Amino acid sequence: MRLRFSISRPPGLHSTLASFRVPGYPAFWASSAASAVGWSASLVAIGWIALQVSNSPFAVGATFAARLAPALLFGIPFGALGDRFNRRAMLVAVNVLGTACLLGLAAVALAGRLGLTEIIVASLLLGMVDTLRGTTAQSYAYDLAGNEGATNAIALSNLGAQLVGAAGGAIGGLVLDRLGSPAAFSVAAAGSAMAASVLAGAGRDRLERGGGTRLVPGGQRSMTLILRNRPVALIALAVIFGEVLGFSSLTLYPTFARDILRVDATGLGTMSAARALGGVCGGLLLAASGLRDRGGVLLLGATGVFGLGILGFALSDIFLVSLGFLLIIGAAGSALDTLGQSLIQRNVEDRERGAAMGVWFFAIGFGPFGHLGMGAAGAAIGGPAALAASGSLLLAACLGLARITDLRRIR
């Protein structure tokens, strides 16, 4: 039987920073924040370079699609791996792998051989790293904090990633402008290396010291989780809509920066920072308030606000106003991520939480369809019209999902 741990909680347990009292969690949080530097800086650099070498929104969409494709293909099996092996050791290894990929990309850029094909291949490799790291990380946060503290722990780790990621995106854009793509990818690699070092240097966490036997589900059981569990399937459906119609807006940000808002790569980095800072606000709100037995309702609310934010951004051609809408988009997107990650693990057995996070990554793996569609729509009808349509469709999807009673009742 898998051991369950209780945490002695001092007064003020439900405060916003409660998870930092859990042994092992501060190191995990610092590692997640450091890895966000690599993710944000690489995303800004890849998006901008793809636009520069192709001058095509569709090509930018293809690079983002390539980064998300591994989630669809490998999300569930990668998540199941986390149910079988030590999650902290897996996180160290995957961050080392990410560092190697980013350094290799910097070397290719330094050699002057970084074209669209190389960018797409690199995006595929980095997408595999993202998927394995993500499925493992949020399950590990749940391991450390337990069922009661999971939402707070996941919200705080996402908040750290958004906060530090905001700096990573801004710095990545600035370095790309001033020093070029090799330096930008080197900055990203440094963040991933720091993430590995922090966890590797930490002492054994509470679970490792506790020992015990860990029950793991069979491979077939892990792969069929989404078919056996209705709440998991409904949460995954909401995540798919958010990914295809909401997060796919990333595809058109480089085009908006250059053609609508008339800013350079530094401006694009600032836009990434604004979205990340909005994510901090969304994370703080969830960390402070928790679910309070209304997880499904909160999930629907985040989806609706996401759609409204995208619609507002599509209608703006003023840089500062656009940054304001990006704050809203970031807050809603962060809330949607945190709620999806927390709820999908709360509605399965302990031994299937890695597989549950694999289902979440499988759901976001539908993102390539959104990115490709957004890129094609942006090329055909223009960025503002494409984003306005996407925001409106996301609002319509939210209203449709709200009619499903079982989704509203998820806790």
C-alpha cells in the first residue's frame, strides 16, 4: 500500500505561502522558477527568429505546433513514467537534457545554420523535454503537499514560473536584440541548468526519507484513464478548448508586435513579460483562495475570462492597452492551467496521479491544431480578425461547457 503522509501544520496553514512550510517544497519551487527562464527565453527567441526567417505567421504557428506535438503523442506514457520512478531524480535528469538541447541550439545559431527546419526540429525536442518535465513536476508538487495542500502548491509553483518567466521573456528578447540568437539560447540553457542544480543539491525530501512500497498502475490502466474517469475526461475537454482557442494566440504575438504595435524583439519580450505577470496575479489569487469545493465553476470562469481577454487584445492597436489585455490573458491562462492540473489529480487515485498529469498534457497536445489554424487564419484574414474569432469561439465554448452539470460540480 502506498504510504500517505500527513503534515503538521502550524497556525495560518491556509495562508498564501503555506506550501513553503512543507519539507522539500522550497527547492522544488526554486527549480520550477529557474526552468521557466529557459522556457520563456527560448519561446521568445524561437518565435521571433521563425518570423524573421520566414516572414509567415503560419511558419510561426508551425514552430509552436511542433513544440506542443509531443504532449499529444507522449503525454500519457510520459506521465505514467512518473508513477514508476523517483520524481525528483527524473526532474534533475530532464532539466539536464533540456540544458543540452538549448546549448546545441545555441551552437547551431552560432554556426549560422539556424533556419526554419532547424527551429522546428529544436521545437520538437524541447517539446519532449517540456512534456516529461511538466508531467513529473506537478505530480511531485502533489506528492509534497498532499491532497489538501495540492492546489496551493501547484498555484505557487506556477506563480513562480510566471514571475521568473516574465523576467526570462523580457531578458530573452533584450539579449536577442543586442547580442543575437546564440546568446539568447545560452540564457535559456542557464535557466535549465540552474533548475537541475537546485534539485540535485537539495537533501532527500520527505517522501524519500519515509521509504515504503509504492503501488503503480499497470500500463493499460494508465493509458485508459481518460476513458474510465468522467471527471478527468470533462476537465481534459475544458483544457483542450482553452489550448486550441486560447493559448494558440501565442502564434500571432510576434506578428502583432512587428506589424500592429510597431515594436521590436524587446517589445515582444515585454509582451511576454506582461502575460507572465498576469499569470502571477492569477496564481496568487488561487493560492490564497483555494478551490473551496467549486473547482468546476472556477475552471469555467477562467475559460470565459480568457476568451474576453483575447477578444480585447485583438481590438487594440495601442501598445500599453495591449499590455493590459495581456495581463488579463496571463491571469486567466495561469488559472486555467493551475485548476486543470490540480483538479485532474484530485479526481484520481494516488497511484494514478502521474497518469492524470499525462492526460492533462495529452489535452494540451491538441494545441498544434490551434497554432496551425491561428497561423493560417492570420495569414488569410489578418491577425486582429483571427484573434477576435478565436476569443469569440472560446467564449461560446465556455457557455456550452457550462451546460454540463457534472463539470460544474467537479471539486
